[in-house]
Amino acid sequence: MTATPFLRQPQDYLAKPDAAPTSQSAVTVDVVIVGGGIVGLTLALGLIPSGMQVAVVEAQTPEAAASRQRAYAFSLTSGDIFKGLGLWPQVGPQITHFQQVRLSDGDYPRAVQFVPADLGAEAVYYGAEHPVLMQALQQAVEQAANIHYFSSASLTVDLQPGSHQVMARLTTPEGDRPLQAALVVAADGKQSPLRRQAQIQTFGWQYWQSCITTVLEPEADHQNTAYERFWPSGPFAILPLPGQRCQIVWTAPHDQAKAMVDLPEAEFMAELERRYGRQMGRLKRLTTPAMFPVQLMQCNRYVQHRLALVGDAAHSCHPVGGQGLNMGIRDAAALAEVLSDAYGRGLDLGTVNVLRRYERWRRWENWVILSFTDLLTRSFSNHIWPLVILRRLGIEGLNAIPPLKRLALRLMTGRLGKVPRLAQVGRR
């Protein structure tokens, strides 16, 4: 039997279209991406114009991969990348365009207000739900002749120093087949098996906090306004979503977070409303609260011979400011640009000389974001009076000095630093 790829006939996935489709038919591609989430599919689509052959290996079914109940703060640069990929006609109408973002410190009455005019853009940020992004990406993959998508599949890779190509075994429900590529990309998450196999070391720590997420329906219009309020226990964010819903991202010390998740719904909502405020009236909970620990993680390298890491496989940050997914999307766009340029020049995509251009670009910029989010959460998650005074002076300074506020906003929206070519195309 032949392997069954996602949404196409098996023969479309063979290295030679005229070859007889058998279970032993080798798959020969330029790049194989392990992980078919948002970051992995963004990378695959970014490689389409180069003409190179790309395989995506996803452990779940397409439906399961797209069904995660999660919403993200989606940055302007991530939006520009999706525009550059041609996905905005599908995605744009299904996400929230934040017309205001308010940052405040606990019960301090003053807040920093960011509005689209601060960047000359249509929004400050976007609120995007996981299924909306994934369905757009998957449909584009379906239409791409040079992307070969294998679902419910795994890849066993032989990472040999100095090898001339990646030799791997692709396993699907229909059987095994050999796969060859110039490069394998790990887009397989925080616990990346590929990163561990390659013995790439990581630096970082677990925070003393966990995050609680749930979706609410407020009584009043959220007016496309997002909130990030810093309490001593941790930041509390409200992300407006389509259909007059909001997702909250509530950070608290582990024991407190666990105790709150275990509360009866009425008590949980009473505690939540105390932090949420009354600006949108009564709240109705739509989803069961979920809790996850948070950490800072950075790899000591993003590349080695015939391997590159992107997204959560390469780094992880505190959810304050909504940076995690956006960092991964910029990784994908940057790696697509580096590989496309190298392919156009006839270079070997898996050599360290080619891949280090990506590493130099993204590892440094990600360090800036990791440091920024760590500084935010440590500075605001405490009662230390000198820090309380300093951070409230910082709020006043951002309000009083517009260039400083615009600089902070450019950092948070991904428009500070080297912008991937895909994003530049999307902004035209």
C-alpha cells in the first residue's frame, strides 16, 4: 500500500511523478520539516516561490492539528508575513483588529495607551484563534504542488556529521518508506525530539508562575480593546476575539494558579472579575480553564550540519506581551528567505555556512525579546517599592515621550530589527 499524504493522491508525493507508487517509493525533497503547526507550515509556504521540494511530517491528523482551542496576540509583522503568503483574504476577516492596547500596573490609575496611529497601521495588534490560522495554512498547503504533507506520521532521522544528505525513515499508518533531503528543520515544539537527538544544549529556567487561560463572553462590547495589567502575582491579559468574546491569560504563582483552576465556577468567576474589572459588565465563561507552566528557554545554537531549529524547538518565553508565536513566525520567514537565496545560488542548503546566516539573524533578535519579557515580568511581579516607583515612572515616561512609546511598540509588534522579506512584501 502507498502512504496516504494529506489532501492529495499518493503519487503527487513521489520524488518522480512517473514512478510506480509502492510502499518502498523513496521521498526525495530539498527540505523536510518535522512539525505541521503554525510555524512549520509558515516555513513550508515561504519556500514555495523558490521551487524547492518540501515535505512536512505531522504527528497528528490535520483536523487534530487545527482544533486546538487557543487564541494568540498576533503581531503586525506576523500579519504582514501572512499577507506576503497570500493568506490575508481568508485570515483578516476572521481575526480581531485591536484598536487600542492598554498597559497598566495593578491599581495604579494611569495606563499607557497604544493606538494604530502610533505606527500608522490598521491595528495595534490582532487577536487570532488557532483554528483560523491553521485552516488558512492547511488550505494553502493543499494547493501547493511542491509541498508534500504527511499526517499521522513520524520521521526517524540519521543525523551524521559530515553527511551529504539527510537519510530518514518516514512512518505512516500505511507503512514505512525512505526519505532523503538536504536539510531537516525541527518545528516540533518545546520538547523537540530532534533537538534532543542532536544534543543541542538549552539555557533557561522555569518561572515561579503558571498561566490560566479561558474564553469569556462579556456583557458589553469589548470595543476591540486589549488589556495587559501587571499585578504583583503576575500579568493579567485580556485579548478581544471575534463574536464579542475575550480570552484571558492570567499568570499567578503555581500554587495559586492550581487552586484557582480547581475552584467551583462561581468562585473562579468572582476571583477573575476582581482582576478583570467592570468595564465590560458581567462575564460568562465559555471554556473550561486550562493551566500551563511558563519558562524561558534559549538554545545555545539554532543550527548544525543538516539541521535547523525554529519556533518553540529553538526558544520559549514568558507569555507577557504575547511574543512566543510571533517569534516563531519570524523564524520561519527568516529561514525561508535564507534557504531560498541559497537555493537560487545553487548552494547546499544543509551546510553550516548557509544555515549560520539564519542563526545570526534570529538568535540575537530572539535574545532581545526573551530579555525584554523576562525584565517585564520580574520588574512588575513584586511589591518592592523602589521597583514600583520605577515602573510607574516608566508608565508616565511612555505617555510623556511619544518616540519612546513608538519604540516600545515597534519592539512588541516585530517591526524593530531586520524584517523578513515576506513581511516587506505583505506591507506593500
